[in-house]
Amino acid sequence: MPRRRGRGEGSIRERADGRWEVRIDIGRGPDRKRRRKSAFAATQGQAVKLLKQLAGRQVNGELSSTSTPTMARFLENWYELHLEEWRPSTRRCYRRAIDGFLVPAFGTMRLEQISPTAITSWLLEHKKAHGARRRITLAHATLRSALSYAEGQEMISRNPAAVVKVPKPTKRKIQPLSLDQARTFLTAASKHRLGALFSVAISCGLRLGEATGLRWEDVDLTTGELHVRQQLQKDGKRLVLQQPKTQKSRRILALPQMCLDVLKTHRSNSLKTA
């Protein structure tokens, strides 16, 4: 018969959601009320190991609070901590996910309360109301990244978002311009001050940031080559130049003769007005 744990040694219990909860007494707070620390594990064996870890941290004086922060506070702290490490587009993506999806869904919950069941329910509810959209997929990716950090910091024993299967987003069918439509567009664009930019973008299939990040040094009017080396991105209220995210995005393109003619004329006009 297993020995019953004595007072102060902590406890282990299986929860209704299948996880194992570990609780350990860490003394009394300033209000003289007894304080406990809780943590969660996937199996009973992991829970036993986790209890030993908590007991060791208690002896070393490392346990000082009864629970992890709310998700709203944790996500904000995680975002601020890593803000300078991310590209502007990544920051915008994470900010939209936190404010638009994660805080409304999980903000009042404690970090240790987030479970695969809670995440799955959130995904299914959103799919039922709005369909499978890429935004919810990106929000889940943000949550998974944040919880991976929490797991690495031993704030939680596992990342619950990593085991949840995300509904595949519904792909929107792209309808590119026909050849006649492209010609009509370029004819109209030729009268615009950014006509040369439109011509290069549509002829080479550039992204908006790639097209607006082009410089004359990226174009060789003799060989007809276009070098994609950087892109223009919005960072808050500022516009900044960034290197392409992947090596594949850094590429050399052959300019059509029509594009070369437009660029030569644009270059000549620019020099005259300089």
C-alpha cells in the first residue's frame, strides 16, 4: 500500500480533463492565509517528477506565488519581451492575434488552466461561426509560440497548443488579370507618376513590399536584370526597409522588354527633373 503523503509534502490528483494536478503548500502570505502552488502534468508519472521538482524549488525559496499570471498578462509580457526580435510583419501578426482572438477567448484564464480541450473548443466555435479562416490559424500559431516560451521557462509542464489539430483554412481562389486586362491596366497606369512601378510589379509578379522597396541600384538596364534584395514594411507609423525573410525571396528576375523601355524612359525623365 503506497505511503500517504504527510502535511506539506504536496498532493497529486487526476482532473476531469485527464490532466494530473500537483499542489504544494508554500506557507502563508502577508494576510496570514495559506498559499499553495499548482502545476499540471499529462501523466501520473510526470506528476510525481513535477512534485519533486516543486518540492526542491520550495526548499530553495523559488516558489513565491500560488498561480501563474492571467493569459492577458502573460501574452502582453511575452510580446513586450520579444518585441525587438521580430520583423515588423511578425509583430503586426502577433498583435492582431493577441488583441483580436487570444485575449477575448482566454484573457481571464490563468496560464496553467489552458488545456488542449479549451483550445479545441475555441477553434471549433470559431469555425462554426466564421468558417475555417487563415486568421484563426495564425492566432493558434501565435498561441503555440507563446506557450512554447512558457514551457521553456517551466511555467507550464507542456505546451497544450502543440497537440491541437487546427482546421485547415479555406483557400480563396486567386483570379489573376487576363492578358487583355493587364494591358488595359498598364495603359491607364502609364499616365500615373508611379506608372513605372506598376509596370515592374505586374510584369514580374512582385509583392507590394518588394515593388516599393526597389532602388535604381537594384535594376540593371543593360542586362535587363532586376535584383530583389529588400522590401518596404510598415512598423507602427514608420516605413522601414527589411531584407526578404527567406533566401528564396532574394532573387534575380529578367525584365520584359516593355518593362525595360518604361524604366529607361522613367530614368531619363527623373534625371531631367533632378
